[in-house]
Amino acid sequence: MDRLTHGLNAALSLLLVGGSLWVFPTLPARVPRHFGLGGTADAYWDATLLHWMALPAIAIVVVGGLCGAAWWVGTRPAAVSMPDQRLIAGHVQTFLYGTATATLVLFVVAQGSTYHVATSATNTLPEVGWALTLGIPVVLTIATGALAWWLPRRVRRLAGDRGP
């Protein structure tokens, strides 16, 4: 799974950065920089390379942090005192790498949707863009809550403690 996840994350990163650079010359003079909850563009800025690449840059920094944390958990499982450290570290790594993938999908869709609005006659996000940019953060929040609920119970079970 690690090779598949790493390959997918690398491909999504290349798509986001490379695709953004590739379409940059076709942008109009102004591009949307913010969308309201209904998906309608409510703020614009000049289509400079810095402005256009801001979203991909933020994505790479966030994903780099997630992957760095996952790598650290995998190389230092003994830093946390718990039974079956490698097993728990593996669960945490899987979650972090999966979160990185979901984050990249979110940013690819957001950038693609922004491009669509910038280059078309509409000022509203496509339905898939609107749904994913709202839905992925909700799913990640639920998954984080589920992990926070499940992981302590798993650790206690591995330790032989029946706790709450």
C-alpha cells in the first residue's frame, strides 16, 4: 500500500503543480481567489504566476507536513510508550498518508474548478468542484474524530486493558 499511496500522491502533486503551470498562459487577466458557500466567486485578483501558484504551494506545504509526520511516526515508533508500537505507528501512518491523498485531491479539484470559472462565462463552481471542496474537509474531520476515538481503545486492547 505504501508504494501505491506514494505513487498516487506524487502523481497528484505533479498534476497540481505541472497542470497549473501548463494552463497559466491561458488564464484571463483576472482569476477568482475566493468562493462563497454557494460556490459563487466573490473576490478576484490579477492572474500573476504568484497568485495562480499560491494554492498549489499551500497544498505542497500541507502534504509535505503530513508525509513528514507519517515518516517520523514510522521511523520513531519507540518514542511513544505503548504496546505493539509498530502496529499502531502503521495505523497512524496509513491515516496520515491517506489524509495527504485526500488533501491533494481537494486542491487539484479546487484549482481545476477555479480554472473553469476563470476561463468560462460562469462565476459559479462546477457541481463536482463545489461538492468536493466542501465534502472532503467534512470527511477528513469525521475520519480524524473516528481515529481519535478508535486509537486509544486499540492501544488499551493491545495492552490487555479493558478500560472504557
